[in-house]
Amino acid sequence: MAKYLAQIIVMGAQVVGRAFARALRQEFAASRAAAEARSRSGQQSAAASSISGMTLQEAQQILNVSTLTPEEIQKNYEHLFKVNDKSVGGSFYLQSKVVRAKERLDEELVIQKQDKPPEQQQPET
């Protein structure tokens, strides 16, 4: 009886050990992929993410925008800011997340404007 119990414990430990090793490998792969994505996104954008503490994707999710258009960002910001106002029963925490998300997206718009090459002016004839 003790022999079977010991075998069950050993087999269980092996299963858990394999699962842990697999999870660890997946986490390393995900971490590596995230690091590569950050390096591809550009130095300025990464700096903006570290300063604001929020990634571009997180800010887009909070404000529910898929494209970076100032009009859509402003419209969604105003709506979410009003809905989460503490005087109407909203959450100050969520309202602050909305403000930080807008700040992060505004920073990204500025970065994108800086990265665009100036359009060549055509001479008047």
C-alpha cells in the first residue's frame, strides 16, 4: 500500500514539475516577444509608455479607440470622463485611468507628428 502511495506522489510531482517547466518556458517566450515589440515600436513611444506608466495598447483599450484620431479620442474621453464622475456615482479611480489614457494617446499623436517627414512644398507657378 505504501509503495503505491509513494508512486502516486512521485507521478504527481512529475506532472506538476512538467507543467511548471512548460509554463515557465511560455512566460519567457512571452517576455521575449514583448521586449521585441517594445523595441520595434520605437524609442520615443517606449519612453512615453514608461513615463506615463501605460502602454499605447492599454490606453486605446481604456478609451475604446482603434485608430489614433484626435476627434475620436476626444469624444470617447469626454463621454467616459462624464460617466465616471464621482458626483454621478462614478469611480474616481476609473476617471483617473481615463485621464491618463488620454494623456498617453495625446503623447503618441505628438510623437507620430514628429516622425512624419515634412511635406515638400511645391513651388507656385
